[in-house]
Amino acid sequence: MSGKMSRDKGKRGERELSKALTELLGVECRRGQQYNGIEGQDVVGVDGLHIESKWVERLNVRAAYEQADRDAGPCAVPVVCHKRNGKPWLITMALDEIINFAMAICDTGAFRK
């Protein structure tokens, strides 16, 4: 796959993931604006999470997580959302971040009635 095709697939994945998170959590999620230097994550909208999106057939999960961890900084939970063609989104994160992850998701109001 060419570089442009790969970038376009990545952008489509970020839009698809943003839409899915918006529907699941009830908060507006959108693609980050990596090119302007302000937001370094692929999907924004859930405070406390640093979300990286990877839509690839072969993923080095450890390398993807380490990128998210480096970019997240000390105040956000690094999360890698990844998928293959025709497969559902999966999430990879450190087990010791599960409480902080749950708190960030709960803070969206997704579980309030």
C-alpha cells in the first residue's frame, strides 16, 4: 500500500473510531489535529485518555502502546484502539491503568440514566 493510501486509511479509521466512541459514550469525539501541533492524539473527546488509532492488518502492539504511552504524558491513560479489515475494534492498555480508564469513561456520563 502506498504512503498516501495508508494515510487515507488511517484517517478513515480515526473517523470511524471517533463515530463509534461518540455513539457508545454519548460525548462528541473527533479526529485530533496532529498537523497543527496542538493535539497529538488520533481521537479526542474523552478527558483523561490519550487515544491512538491503528487500522492495520499487522500491528506491533507493544510498539503502538509504547508510542501512546510516550505521547500521553503523566495525566492521561494511554489507549491503543486497533482493528483489521472487517474485524471489530480492540483496545490495548496497561492493566494497572484500568481504574483510571474506567473513571475517565464514567466521567463522560455514558453510564448515567
